[in-house]
Amino acid sequence: AQSVTQLGSHVSVSEGALVLLRCNYSSSVPPYLFWYVQYPNQGLQLLLKYTSAATLVKGINGFEAEFKKSETSFHLTKPSAHMSDAAEYFCAVSYSVDKLVFGAGTILRVKS
Amino acid sequence: DVKVTQSSRYLVKRTGEKVFLECVQDMDHENMFWYRQDPGLGLRLIYFSYDVKMKEKGDIPEGYSVSREKKERFSLILESASTNQTSMYLCASSLFQGAEQFFGPGTRLTVL
């Protein structure tokens, strides 16, 4: 079965530091990859998506992610964390008929 | 602005009650989805629908049913609520296969 693994259920960074949230997917290359963000008491919002047009994908709020086929990874990064980035982040892959498989999520904490 | 709305943000029900969760999208999307979100488990797909009156089971359909009588509305039904159905329920919609999913704000259901 297809799966998505997010390494680290909680990540803590200082304000201004690099943010790195890890995502690995299982086996064969999925057609689409996504990162979503969920702020407290809200639904999920799309940060960015990979659709095979380019391996480096830029999203909203300064986030970007790089698709690496050899590592089956799609890690999310941001050069400089801001307090407003504190949220839960979900990696997801789409395999068929628009179904998404989500990772367990990573809660990002930003320290001042 | 695209919008997915859910009928309630918070809901408290008793064991054995029949529960209806309503979701409406105003984007003329073909596909609609119901997920439940639990800490450490990410989002799990309950049911989805790719057309009016069509439905497909997701990964955890037991104890749930759905209804889609109109394109814009997708209802999740708990025939006899149980305490293990206490969770956050998220509705989403998308235009086509591989497209991003737009999420509603969620309904936090507590079954006592």
C-alpha cells in the first residue's frame, strides 16, 4: 500500500533559522505531491504542489520543496522561520482518482 | 474566493444518536471527500464522491455513510454514533484528478 512518512512529529526552530520538514513516499513515483499547512482551528491550506514540471517547487509564504526521485523524498524548506509559521504541516501524495494519502503531520514550533 | 463550508464547527452528540455532517462547496467541483483527523494519524479518507449520487469507500468507511444528491453538497452520516468516532472531520473538494483539494474549516465532533 502507498504510504507517506513524515520524519519528526514535532520540530522546533528559532525565529530566523532554517525550517526543514521531511517527507518520504513509498515506491513508484507518484503523479502528484503536495504540502499542506493547518493553522490552529482551521482547515488545511495548500502550500505547494509538485506536478513533474520542475523538481524545485516554490509555494506560498516563502516555502519551497524539492522532489528527489532517487531518495523518494519531497522535503519542505524555508530559509528563515517566522513566528507566524507555527502550524501543523502535512505531506500528501496522489496516486489515483484524485485520492490523497497523507502523512501523519509535523507540528512546527518557532521560538523567539 | 473558493469556499468549502461545513455546517458546524463544534458538535456534541450522545452514543447511539444519528449524526449528520454537511459540507457545501461553491466551486462547481466534481470531486468531494470526507476525512477524519486524529493526532498522530494524519488525515484518513472515509468516503469520496466523483459525481452526483456516486460514492466510493475510502480507507476507513466502517460506521459511516454518505449522500450526494446535489453536486455542491456532500453529507457524512454516522448512523449510530460511538465514542470512538470522536474526532475532527474535514470535508474537501477538487476539480479533477491530481488537482489540489480545498478544505473546509472542519467539524470537531465529540460523542459522549
